[in-house]
Amino acid sequence: MAELRHDWGVEEILHLLERPFNDLLFEAHTVHRAHFDPNEIQVSRLLSIKTGACSEDCGYCSQSAHHDAEVEPERLLSVEEVLEEARKAKAEGATRFCMGAAWRNPTDKNLDKVIEMVRGVRELGLETCMTLGMLTEMQARRLKESGLDYYNHNLDTSPEYYGQVITTRTYQDRLETLAHVRDAGINVCSGGILGMGESRRDRASLLQQLANLPRHPESVPINNLVRVEGTPLAESEPIDPLEFVRIVAATRVLMPRSHVRLSAGRSEMSDEMQALCFFAGANSIFYGEKLLTTDNATENHDDQLMRRLGLRTRSLQDQESDAA
């Protein structure tokens, strides 16, 4: 089995993306089978625990205070409100419960409340994931001590294109948060968003950043931009579906042991596009009709698609068996 690499060049990744479609998918699927059950999908549920009024100006985000999207700011949910949603998620087959707050970074007081949520969700037997913005080294350590399994902090796009999308925090800020999370011993969840006007070279550069981290992210979400009215990227040209599949396939080749998640934008993907993504190495999805503030594929439709493709969802028992 080939060693994991952390020294990919942009030109090398571009060459991978430019291969004939069938050749690229065959390689990605072969790599996927070497590391995962090709017919098993890990399912997560995502809940917004604090919505809107974010001070960041991310051009894709409906929750930014800089934009005119119709999202009403909401307070931080109580621990019991979060646990009630976690119980529902578990009953519906989710194995990981992800919680997101629209903050630039959490205060220590807010972190106290978040830690209670992490402990409560873990007591239900679910894996936990948080996305709270930037973290200090000490905050990452506190989250690890609370039992947090994953921390999500996306790089979004390439270093070269980043300034066209976000100006209120730097690329280095994001890399430093990932370093704090990794050094604390928390699994890293980090990926990007496609369809924001970036070039194929930008997509290759994003994948280079992720694949060349000291440790590959354990989870790599690939988002298809949801064009929200009132945000600067609302009129962006959609990415070609086959190009999206190419990025999924390249992600699998570059990061063979990472879970690759089809994240935002699945509601706009055809069943055929999703099937190609699963063949190319995607093996994780978000379940539920809402992702933070945007629509997701319906649970009923997901169940039907899984049956049609002969796919099964990963169970809590599977996770416990692997962890033993």
C-alpha cells in the first residue's frame, strides 16, 4: 500500500485533474476500495447552535452581518435544546452530531456552554463535531479535554483566490486554528467550497493545501456553493457537475484514508451526480433537510437514493467496533 504523501505540487494535482475522466475515476475508486467499504456511507447531522450576526464577511455566507440575506439572528441554544436535536439525529441514523455557531471566534464564556453540549452529546453515544470559528491553543485543549471528536474549520479555497471571498480573516489564521486543533489531538475536519468563481488551478491549490498538512484531515467536506440571495456570490456561475466529480476523485487519491463528505449543495445535485461522487470516493453525507441556514436533500430522498444504489449507512455499532 502506497505511503501517504504530504509533498504534492500544484502542477502534479492539475495533471491528475486533467486525466481522462474514466481513468481518474478508476484510480480514485481503486484507492477508495483499498481503504474503505465502497458501499458504506457515514452519516452526520448538522445543527446551527447560534445563528446569524457574524462579524466575518465570507462572500458565500448568509449569516454574515455584512450581507443582506434574510437570516434572523438567534441566540445560542440551550444545552437541553441541543441534546433534544441530538436525540432525534441518533434515532434517524446519524453517528456524528455536528454543531455550528456563527462566531468569528468563541469567547471563553461561550466555550463553557459549548463544552456542556459536547459532553451531553457524547453521553448519548454520538461522535461530536464543532465549528465555532478561530480557536486559541488553550481553547482547543479545553475542547479536547471535554471529549470533542472533530473540529471543522474549512480553508474554503486556494490561498491565491481567498482574498476574493473573505477579507476579515487571513488564510494563515485558518491554518493556525487547524494547527491548534491538530496539536490538541482533535480530529480535523477541513475542506472547501466549489463554484465561487475560482479556477481549476485554484481548486488544485486548495487540494494541495489540505493534502500537504502535517496530517491529512480525518474528514474533508466538499461543498457545492449554495447561491444565497443577498450575498456577494449569489450570481456565481455554477460549477460543471463533472468538474465537481473530478475534485472528489482527486481528493480521494490525494487523501486516501480521509472521509470525503458531500456537504452543502446536495439538494441541487442530481442523483446521477451524487452516484458518480460516491463511486469516486465520497463516503460521508449530512442527513437532514437543513444545513445551518440552507436547504439540504430530504431524508426520504436520501433513503431512496441509498436503496437504489445499494448503499448502507454506517452504524454506531460499526464505529464502536473500529474504536475497540
